[in-house]
Amino acid sequence: MNSTTPPKLTLHQLIMLVMSVYVVIALLIRELVPMNEQSRQLLDQIDTGICFYFLYDFFLRLYQAPNKWEFLRWGWIDLLASIPALDWFRLGQLVRVFRILRMVRSFRSIRDFIHYLFRDRANGTLAVVLLSSVLLMIFGAIAILYVERVPEANIKTPSDALWWAFVTITTVGYGDRFPITTAGRLIAAVLMVAGVGLFGTFTGYVANFFVVDEQEQSDSDMQILIGEVRQLRQKIEDMEKKL
């Protein structure tokens, strides 16, 4: 019974999934969409953080590999993909190569997740909800920086944008940062509606998790009772045979 149970998605795998999907979308946006300096700065900051986590993943897998040299035959590509593509490296066209390698690496993580999703749809659904929330927050922050470029805007820095996107998608809405352009308000509306739906789904999943857990406990108790009844019946039959 346990041999057919799909492995659980670990927190590390979930983080890698979120980052992998982000890397693919961010690279496409960077290449296809014109952005202002603030938006590019936000992308670079997030990209640097992702690179450090990819480095952690690389050394973790290297440490766990039974044969280090065998792992490094292909693992060096992951190492190159983890190099931050920042201007102060002065690497010129190599920056684009690193980004492409990072995207190729990300496709592998996404492929593995798709296989997992079909094996365990319940936990896969939770992963999709968390993934969607993080990606909406990040790209909502990028979008708001792009449209809020008027002098009287109060969302001016990447940290302002990320904070605003977080409180908006969680429907907290402190009001310390808010969009003033029509496009910015449309983005806010999308984030709020998406936040209500995503966190509603998450709440339902958590409630269902406890219900299923109680049901499994009840089933386990029932199996124990059935076993005890069978043992008593066997003892009674043995006593009848002796009489």
C-alpha cells in the first residue's frame, strides 16, 4: 500500500519550482517587454537571490551525490546557470548565456513538477496555489513599477512595489502605498480578485487536510476494532472446540 503512495513535495522542491517558473517568465519579459530602470532593477535583485538559492541547491545535490565526479559531468552546467547575471561582472554576452542556461535548468524542474502533479493532485493543487501567489506578487510588483511612472506616484522603488503587491494580494491593504494611475488601479484589482480566489482555495485545502486526517484516524481505529473482534471470535471458537 505504501509503495504506491507518491512522494511528498518538499519545501525545497516547492521553492525550486517557484523560482524555476519565475526564471522562464522573467527571461521572456526581459527580452520582449520594454521596461524602465526601476523594473529592471527589481528583476536583477530577484535574479541575484534566485542565483544564490540555485547555488545552494547545486552544492546540496553535490553533497548528496554518491559519485561526485559522475555528478559533475553534467552538474557543472547547473553551476554556470547559478552565476548572477549582473552588470558589475562585466561579462558582456556571457550574461545572456547564463540566463539561457538558467532557463534550461528551470525547464527540468518544471518538467519534474508536472509529473508530480499528475501523481498527487491534492498536494499538487496546493503547490499550484502557492506558486501562483508568489508569481502574481512578483510580476504585479514589476507591472506596477512600469505603469506608475508619474511624478506624484508613491510607489517608486522595488521595495515599495513588492510591499504593495504583498499587502494587495493578501487583501490586507494597509493603504500606505497605492496606485494613482488607471493602469495601476486595474493591476490592483486583478491582484485583489486573484488573492481572494487563491487564499480561498488555500483555506479550503487546509480545512480538507484536517478533515481527511480525522477520517484516516477513524479508519485506523475501525481497523483496530475489527482486528480485536476477529481475535475474540477466534478465541471463542477455540474454546468451543475444547468443550
